[in-house]
Amino acid sequence: MLLEVKNLRVHYGKVEAVKGVSLSLRQGQIITLIGANGAGKSSILKAISGLVRPSGGEVLYEGRRIDGQPPNRVVEMGIVNVPEGRRLFKLMTVRENLRLGAYLDRDSRRVADGIEEVFDRFPILREKQHQPSGKLSGGQQQMVAIGRALMARPKVLLMDEPSLGLSPKMIDEIAALIVELRKAGLSIVLVEQNANLALHLADHGYVLETGSIALEGPSDRLLSDPEVARAYLGA
Ligand code: ATP
């Protein structure tokens, strides 16, 4: 197992946002967490990233405990978050935003190569590299956010609502990209409110309800589950 979350708990003050969640990600796999607003999906990603400290449970990466490690250590180990809402520095150029994704890397040659690799993957970003990232379309900003994460040369990508606010055409592009990233060897934890999209991309799904896993299984099984269809697929 590449990444394992065991009985994870997250509190914000007295509010328990994650109430004992366990999940696992194998090398080359895509898993998805679906569920309504406030179900605790982002909190799980933040706990894995070291952005919030779990109040209970364990996070294991390549068999070693990483809960309690600071976020920069987690990035160095190969787990990188693509946050909800992109979180770009809007006044900085596309290129500068990408550069920040490799802030831990002192090898400027490798950083420059990384930027070229991102441009090869997203040619539109090469064209717009000197523009402030805030001037780009939502889809292009999502490409910058993903490109910035790739700059850290991750093994695991944690993606928080990559389809949020994008046009249907752009959602298709991001979906195709996620498939490509997996082919390139990445393992992905995908958080989505677009359950239909997420389950079509993922191997395995977890349905979260108010901080707990209500249901889990292979994506095709969840897609054909009448309860899931009614509650999450708009059927
Ligand atoms: P969303 O799609 O809205 O991000 P989510 O499933 O990712 O939803 P979380 O963001 O993890 O859910 O939130 C879970 C619960 O924790 C919610 O009740 C939320 O209000 C609460 N919460 C999240 N962040 C904080 C915080 N920093 N302080 C206090 N409560 C928080």
C-alpha cells in the first residue's frame, strides 16, 4: 500500500469534522472521496498533507507514519496537494507560480526543465507564461495549479475539487489529464462533488457523510448502486 489512512479524526475546536475514516491508495490507483459540502473531504486531504494535525488515527506513506510531519516534509516525501479554488498567486505570472511549486528544489536546471515539462503538457501555459495568473480562464488556472503541483515531482497527487467552476469542455480536458497523469505513474486521491465524473475516473470510491464513510467500493459498483445514484448522481 502506498498511502494508508487509519481511523483518522480531525477536530476544529469542539467540532469533529472527520470521525474515524480509513482509506488506502495503491501505486498507480485513483481513489475518490465523494459527498456533500462539509462532509469532511477537504479535511482528510489537509490531514494527509500536514496542513491540519489529526486528533486521532494514523497516516502511513510507504509504510511509515507521516501524521504530525510539517507540510514541507510531506511535499518532499512526494505527496502534493492541488487545493480547492486553485490558490494561485493571482498577481504573479504563470511562470512564477510554477516556479513556486519547486520552492524546495535548489537545482535551477531541474526547475527550468520542470517548467518546460509543464509547458509541454499544457502548451497554452507556455503562451501565457508571462501573464498574471489571475488573468487566465478558470480552466487555465486549474492547469497552473496542477502544473505547480507537478513541479514538486510528486508520487501522490491530492486533488481537491478540480472540476469546480469549470465549463463542461474544460471538465473533459481535466478528466483526460487525470487519466494521463495516472498513466504516467502517479497515484491520485480525488475529492469531487461531481460524483459522476469522479467515479468514472477512479478505481475505488468512498462516500462520506458528516465525517464518516457511509459506503465504499469499486467505482463501477458504486455507479450502479441505487442509493448512490439517488443521493449523488442526480438520478
Ligand atoms: P467542502 O466541499 O465544502 O470543502 P468538505 O467535504 O471538504 O466540504 P470540510 O471542508 O472538510 O468538508 O469540512 C468539514 C467540516 O468541518 C464542516 O462542518 C466545516 O464547516 C468544518 N470546518 C472545515 N474547516 C474548518 C475550520 N478551519 N474551522 C472550523 N471548522 C471547519
